[in-house]
Amino acid sequence: MICLRALLEQGDSTIAILALEDGTVFEGRSFGKTGETTGEVVFNTALQGYQEVLTDPSYAGQIVTMTYPHIGNYGVNAEDVESAKPQVAGFIVREASTMSSSWRASGQLHRYLVDSGIVGISEIDTRALTRHLRTFGAKRGVISTLTKDKDALVAKARASRNMIGLDLAREVTCPKPYDFEGPDNGGRRFKVVAYDFGMKQNILRMLAEAHCDVTVVPATTSAADVVKLGPDGVFLSNGPGDPEPVTYAIEATKALMDRGLPIFGICLGHQILGLACGGKTFKLKFGHRGANHPVKNLATGQVEVTSQNHGFSVDPALFARPEFVLTHVNLNDGTVEGFKHRDLPVISVQYHPEASPGPHDSHYLFGDFVALMAQRPKR
């Protein structure tokens, strides 16, 4: 193969091992930094956008498998990042391109991974791995270039931390509040306080384009501190990990709902909102990750192709209560993709309406959030 030959020509012929907690083992080539890493092994079905995937904080603690076979062909650049650095625990690809053919490229993917300290593996059968994860569920795993002792690596995978009960939002959130400097595109400015549970940068850009002045606050910020900032609305961002241990955010969300503030939650923020409303969440077998997930808007009947990245879901039992309205469903498995409160200015979706990467079908949701803030009497 051209990609493997290019790696060998550069002298990078290091063997890498991927071992899963159930004893499944793959052998391939080192891709990125040599070393060892553990995490939950998941798969992403997007055809492009690998740099956005790498830098999405929602992937903290996870080893991401790209199902598209040829990764790295358009290189990397300074514009297509969703946070300050790659956030994945590890990276798995079928073929790693060492040549970048885009005019936007400022570097090569394999060098970017080395510089960022990301351990990866290439030249394995990602189709077989993906089928295994779909059949048996996401698994804890380890990638290593340090040893070929497969039994020892399987033991390390089994000893690694479990995603269930893991509060990762606290690990990826911003250290202190800051104001996002967005464009002044005219019109009424709405003051939005955005909780950073692992926020992607395109969310801030979309809020700014929707005439919002945004102050980003750490995940542990209390409701009282948010109220002191005088917001017109509150945004609950995406993020990694299990929502149930994020009790501080659940309690803050309850208090903000009680004050009647408009609230818009996405991804982890959607799950936190569901828990704040008295619902429950559960772990999906292998999650939803990619830029091609069909979601039906029950109000319009339209089907949106969405960008998603999550491993947990809101229990639909919440909608036995009349004050909560199911607004969106996943057409692949029927899971909850969105809801609203019948009386309070609260909307929520499970997917990433800001996309990046992905389709723009769901951009209208930022307009819906602005409409909720516009309807609220000006203080």
C-alpha cells in the first residue's frame, strides 16, 4: 500500500498493539507518538473532519476509530480545530496518509499527532473492529508500542477506568470564566452564559453569529454566580463522560430553570438537562458518533442529518410527564434526540447543531434559542 510504503520510507515501522478488555487483539503499525494509552474504544462514521474529531473535548478518555479507510490526505491546519489541542486518548485508522494535498494544509496528520503526544495505530482491519464494537459494545482498550505481551495489555485494558460513573467534564472545562470575542454583526445583543462541559469552538462562533454576547464559565459554576452575570439565556454545552456524576451542574440547572431563564442544552448539556428535569440516563451499547445520523423533527416532520458524539442517552420515560415534550427522535434506533418543556423556555437536543464537521441542517436551533430570549421581558 502507498501509505504503508511511505511510512516505511520514513523509517517508521514500529509495531503497535491494540488490545480490548474482552481479549480481542489487533496488531498494526504505530501512528503518531510511540508509547501507550488507555481509553474507551469507539468508532466514528464521518467521511471527513478528522481534525475536528481529534480536538473535540467530548472525546476525552476515548480511543477513536475512524471507519473511513483513508485518513490524513488533506493534512491539518490551524482553522479546523475545536479546542486548543487534540483531546482523544488515542487514534485508530486503516490507512494513514503521510501526504497532504489541500491548499489549506499547514502540516501533516502523523506529525501533528506526534507533536500533540497522541498514540495511535494504523494498518489494522477497522471494519472488523467496528463490527466487533457494534456487536459487543464499546470496550475499554489499550494501544501500545512498548510491549508485544498481549495478555499483559488485555489486563491493562481491564484495569483502565470505566466510562460509567466517570465525571470527565471537570477535567476538560475551562479554568476560569472568559468572554468570547465574536463579530459585531448588528442587531440586538443577547447576553448568554455558556457552561463549558467540553465545549467546541464552533458553538461560540454560532452563538456570536446569532447576535449573542457570550461569557463562558467553568462546569462547576453555581447558579447564583450565573445569575450575577445577568444573562438573557444559558447554554449547556457538549462534553465527555457520564452525565449522572456531574451533580453540581444538574443542581445548577435545576435552579436556573426555577428562575425561568431560557436554557438551550446540547449533547452532555442535553443529558444534564434531562436529569435536572427528574429523568434518567443510560449508556448506549456503542454510542452515536459521526456526521451522518438521521434525526426526525417531530414538529415539522423533516429529517435532519446530524453530527453526533455521545455514549449516553436520556430515558424516554421522562415523557410520561405531560410538562415535557419529545421533539426529536433518532431514526436509526428510536432514542431521544430532543425535548422541550411545555411551559418553561427550555429546549434541548442530543446532537451537535453547530456541526463542525458535519451538515448544517440543525443551525436553526440557535435561532430558536434566540427567539426564547427575545420573548422574555427585558430586565
